Amino acid sequence: MKEFIAHVKQNEDGSWKKPQSLKEHLEAVARLSGKFADEFGNKDWAELVGYLHDLGKYHPDWQKYLFRNSGYPDPDAHIENYGSRPNHSTAGAVYIFEKFNHSKMANALAYTIGGHHSGLPDWSPQLYTRLFDDKQNLILDDLEKIKPIEDAKEFLTSPIPTSIPAIYKLGNSKEAAEQNHLWIRMLFSCLVDADFLDTEKYTEEKERGNYLPLDELKKRIDDFLSKKKPDSELNIKRNDILKQCVEKAKLKPGFYSLTVPTGGGKTLSSMAFALEHAIKHNKKRIIVAIPYTSIIEQTSKVFKYGSDIDEEIERLKTNGKFLFGEDQVVEHHSNLDPEFENSKNRLASENWDAPIIITTNVQLFESLFASKTSACRKLHNIANSVIILDEAQMIPTDYLKPIISVLKGLVKYFGVTVLLMSATQPALKGKIGSDTSVIDGLENVTEIIDDPDSLALKFKRVQIKLPKNLTEPQTFEEIADELETYEQVLCIVNRKDDCRQIHKLMPEGTIHLSGYMCGEERSEVISDIKTKLKNSEPIQVISTQLVEAGVDIDFPVVYRALSGLDSIAQAAGRCNRENKLKDGGKVVVFVPPKPSPSGFLRKAEDAGKAVIRNKISLELVPSIYSEYYKNLYSNLNTFDKADFEYHILNSSSDFSFSFKTFAQNFNMIDSTQQFSIIVKYDNKEKEKSSLLLIEQLRYNPTKELLRRLQRYIVNVPINIFNNIKNANYIEDINGYWVQSDENLYKPGLGLLGNESDWVIGNDVV
């Protein structure tokens, strides 16, 4: 009998590896896909789509295409050429409608099979027109050529699944129907990852897996924490938080919140909770999602080594001491440098097949609503996991409706436990918003800390001085004069331009830190700040809010431009963090010359004003944050910017989802308003440079190279981009905008993006 082929590969010496038969590939993908879906009880559904996903490769034209395109010797070369390459994913999707007698479940599986290469499509017109003609009849031409093939009959007669779809095991309700799209995404992920992995297994050898089990990782953190003696009042409080986390971890899976003041040791305590909970309830992995890449790098260091200070890390590595170790923590974010990245962990970032994943909110949530196969393949590994949402207040309000919906679906139907962690816990319970903009928030959220308000008062380490009059701004000169009187001071402002202006007024040696700097330089500057603080050296820093959420720095004095209450609280968390000052830290809130930028930040500032107006002092306790967030949410225009209601929810009853369109709309980072510029940055002391990488970009823009260049990107608004472009400060290299004028980027200041800051000679105008 003729062998039908799925894949061929030519060796480097010109010989051919034994072809992978189509039968072998379909069986392997079905087996692996089924194994993945067994996590949520739908093994048979995933096996079926695995058997049928490449059914179209049995088509004679497709087999002919394989030989012709690969150069592999064709045993039927004497036979007339069959013509063009057919779409091999459509035949299986068409057959599903015959097999399921045109039921809704046929729609669900058709997305999965029909999109396993190109991504989850919109039902109309993308998928529908591939399956049905103008008279609404199935297009059977390709399928009819496959049905007589003996080898294909085994897969055509695969049994119809009998297990109840995960979302309907608790009953058929409106709440369950809301998650129809999520169930399809999970099956799609199982199929896509299985297909990738089996193809990879045939075509190339890669080292995957071999991670430690969760119970071994728990032993490591238990051992690490046991050596941290409660030798101070602060550490005694942290130890009490840790004990509450471990105790509450024994409760049933669901939604949890960890409301702990900055400096309370949330990072390690939350991981202790997650590991205890995962082992108690047979969860597979811990996923930590963080809003900023700068915090990810810091958090990853803590989990790998037990410290985020570079000098301390080198000492720990030299002595062979660490927490989980470099090879047990997988980072997945845009700032990774492949040159220093473990190859096994880089592979694990493709599908999150590791016990501990550290990623961004953007990566997590955009993947959950993605259509592309590369983004979706990891989703099945989110099932039966513990998700820690660090700095939960940073979840973008424009997308709260779909995010809250999908979190509910993961928890209720896919065995996920979600931990919302923050010092400034957002008000996400019950009804959110007001008037026409109202959504259903979370229910049954278990708070780990017994009395968050009392804990916040116990952790009080600063006195917050509020402005006497919220309508009387200070000048930058007045602010700079005050800052100069302190040896160690941090000033946080709302605008990058404000940061630049105050910095110009400060003494030489003052550190500037803002989004005008590339990721590589920001990481280096933050590391240097920590070292200077640890060594008690004089240091004055002017920064935007990028240092607030989760960056572990500890100043005796912090100035904060008037803003949202959450930002003021986060700024206070950078002051007297370790509670070493006898008289406490000092936080000064000032009214800057210009208010926060219009939009969300302005509304946050207004909500903050409403809470602190007529107050002389401010106690940072969770109850006041709740008041602040309710005020803020009541003034927002939408929680559904991507139109989840229209593209997904309204299509739940007939499975006519617009997967691709919604994925395009769901952009947590608005790329339409930001343009990326690759800058020339060269730190010879730390051997970090983009210069050679930019030269390589001219000749060979590989994926690996582009990932490395992520460290040297600055994103700017369209108006600044156009000014820079029109002034010929950048050039197009293989489709990427790259700094061409040496004066555009200056270490210590970053991109000189405003015309008034552009360099003439060696001086800043």
C-alpha cells in the first residue's frame, strides 16, 4: 500500500531522513493533544481534532506538492502533475460538519482544525467561506478525493467524543456559554502545541523538560526561608505574613487576594502560598504575571538566587547557593537577551512547559485572547495552574470586562487558582463602574491577610505630607531647590518631559530615569541605584513612575507629583522600605506645574484629589484604596475597549466568533500610537552594546537578532517620531527604524526626542 507522507527532511550531507508518515503524525498529534486536554477532562475531543487536523494531506495534490516543494524523490513522478497545493486544514474542518450533522459543536471544532496553521479565524467571512458555497452547501470537492483512500478511513471513522465539554460539566447556563470561546481556545492550544512538538521531534533535536517537580521546589523555598531569621521587627511582621500565606494555601482553589504593604515580603510569601496550594490541590505550575519588564527582571532574580542585587547574586553564585536556580525559572518577556538565556528555558517560553513561569500581564492576557498559533499554543498549560497577578492594580481598566470574564472561566472550569497581589488592591469585587458603563466583578475572593487595615498600620514607615492647596502648583525650580537639600532623595513625576526638566535643574551626578531610555540602560541604572543605596552613598534620582510598582529601592525621602492615590502609595513604598529610619521616612506630595496627561492618568489624579481633599495627612490603608478605586471606576467611559461584548459574547449562542478581529483589537500596549526606535547604546564597562547588533541587522535580520535588539528599543508617540524622522535622525534598516545620528541618544538621558532637547555638537540645547 502506498505510504502517505506528512514531513520529509534532507540531511546536511544531501541524504534524506526517513519520511514521517501521515498516519504516524496524526496518531502522535492526537495522542499528545489528548494528553494535554486530559487536564480539563476532554481528552477525547482533543484526540479527534488531532486525528483530523491534517486530513487534507491525504489529498493527491498535497502529496504531489510535498514532493515537488521539498525535492524528495517522487515515486509517482511519471504521473501527470495534479496542480496547485490545496489547503490541507480545510478538509478536516469540512468533515466535522458531516460527522456532527451540522451541530454547533461542528462550528467549535472547525475553528480548531481550520485554524491550526493560520490561527483562529473569524467565522464570517473567513472560515465560513472556506467551508460553504454561496448556496450554504458544504464544499466537498477535496474531501471526496480523500474519502476513498484506505489509509484515511481509520481517521474518518474516529468516534464522536462522549465527555462533557469542560465548561458544561457544572450545567448548561449563561455563565457557561460565556466561556464557549475559552473552551475552543483550550482545544486549539492542545492541538497546536501537539502539532508543533511532534513536527519538531521529527525535524530537529531539542532539549525540553527535565525540570524539578513542584515538591522539590517547595523544599528549596522552605529551606531558604527557614534560614531567614526574624531578627528585626520588620522581619517578624514578614514572617507572620508568610505563615498566613502558607495556612490559607490549604483552602480550596479559587480567587484569592494578598493585600500586603510594600516591603512586606509579598514576592517570596506569594510563591510559598502558590507552591503549598499547588501541591495540596495537584496543580501543575505557577505563573507569575507582572506589569513591567523591569519588575520581571528583579522578580526573576529573587526566585533564581534569593536576591535582586547583582553584587549579592555574584557572591551567591560563587558559593553555589541559590533559591530555585537559573534553570528552574522561565522568563517570557520582550527584554530577554538570547545571548545569556538558557536554551532549554527559551524553548519552554514557547509553550510554558515549566513549573515556574515569570511573564508580563501583556503576554498572559494577550495570549488568552490571541488568534495566532504561536501565542495560543501555551494556553493549555495555563489550565490547572496557580496564577499570581502581581501589582493587580495595574490591570488596564480599558480591558477589565474580557479579563475578568476569562479569569472567571479559568477558575471555574479549568482548575486555575488566581492570586491578586498588591499593596493597593483594586476594587474588583461586585459591580464595577456606574451608569451605562457597569460590569460584573469578581465574587468569592478570599483575602489571605486576616486584617489588612491593621497590617498596613503596623507597616507604617513614612509620614506623608500633602499639599495645602491642590490648586496651587509649584515651579520646577522650587521643587529642584527642595530636592537639593537631601543627600538621598527620589523624585517621581508624571511626564517624561517633567523628568527631563527637573533633572536639568539638579546638580551634576543626579540620575535621570525614564521611558526615553532603552530597557538595557534602565536595568543598569536601577541596579546602580540599588548598589549606591546599599552602600549609603549620596544619590539623587529624578524618575517617571516606572520605578513605582514593584521596584525594590529604599530612599529616606521621596517626592511625588500629585497623581492617583495608587501611584502615591506606590511611591511611598520606595521610602524607608526596610524601616531602618528611627523617625520614619518622608514622602512629600507636590502639585506640579502641569497636571497629569489627559485620559486615564488625569482621571486617576482627579479621583485621588477627591479622596485627599481637605486632608492634612494620609493613612495608606486598603479601605482608602477601595474608596479611591470606586471613585475612579465610576468616572471611566469603558471597560471593554476591544468590544468583547460584540465580537465574542454576542456570538456565544451560535459559535460565530470573531476571533481574529478581537485579537487585533485587544492591544494592551497601543502600538498604533507608539513607534519603536532601535538606539545606539554602548556600555563598554558592562560589555553591553547594540552597535554590532545593528550592523548585523543590515545583512541578516533573524528572529534571534531581533529579540536581542528588544533591549535597545525606545518607544515614542507618533508626533515625536515624525519630528525625529523628518530631521533625519533615524533610518530604515530592513523595515526597522534605527538611530542614524550619533546625537539622538545620550546615555544618562536617553532619547532626546523633543526638538528643544536635540543635540548640537556635544551640548544639549
